[in-house]
Amino acid sequence: MPWAASDNDDLLPKIRKPVLITHGGDDAAVKPAAVDQHIAGLAHAQIQMMANAGHAPFWDVAATFNQSLRAFSENL
């Protein structure tokens, strides 16, 4: 079965929990412009654009990712 794109952006405004979006600044799979689309639906989200990271910032810049995740979770 071929891969099919899906769009669930209509669900974003229904999310009421805290949200951290981490995005690699060099991500070739998901363009940084997607962050603007997510912000439109999740105005309360915290955005972390990670320099020197591709599609897997948790791998590419693990220490920075972990620090951001830790800070986010401590402020819940």
C-alpha cells in the first residue's frame, strides 16, 4: 500500500494540554513553514526551532533537545 498524506489540522485547536513542538532547522522532510501552520492551530504551543538539526533533533542535537524537553516538563 503506498503512503498517503493526511491532514489532521482541524484537530489542533481541540488540544488543550501544553504542547512543545521541536523542529530541526535543517529538516528536509518537514519544512520549517509547517511550524507556522501548527502555530495557527495551537496558539498556546511552545515552539523550539533547533539549529544544526534535521528531521530528528532528539538525535542530532540530543543535549539541546533534552534540555528543552526538561525545561518544558518542569514548567507544566
